[in-house]
Amino acid sequence: MTSPGTPPPSQRRRRAPRLVPFIATGAILGYVVGLLLAARPVADEAAQRLQNYSFNSQAGYLGLFGALMGALLGAVVFVVLDRRS
């Protein structure tokens, strides 16, 4: 305990990153990448395999997969930065 006239000892505060912004940013960027992959032009033999799926189906599946992979990558970046702080 300190006396009333002395200032408290200085304490270094740990500046840790927050988890949710990392995961949310990764998921949003991954979703955008998935949409871009769905919108790209495809070669002839790949187009024949994909003609059974509408653009909305392709965009949904690739967007969801991209969001999951982006969130995972964001979580890994969070862990690395959290260990460094």
C-alpha cells in the first residue's frame, strides 16, 4: 500500500490484440475472394462441369468457403500477434 503523498508505481499495460476484429476481417476478405473466384471466366472443360450450378450457387459456396478460410487465417494471425505482445 502506498502513502497518500506518493504516486502509485508505474505499471506497464499489456497491449493485446482483440480477437473478433481479426476473425471478422479475415472472413470478409475471404468472402470477397470467394466471390471473385466465382465470377472469373472458366476454361471450356471446366465450364462443362460447372454448367449444372448457377452463379448464385457457385458464389454462395465459394464465398462461404472463402469466409471460413479467411476467418481461420485471421485467427492464426491473432495468435501470432498475441504471442508477440
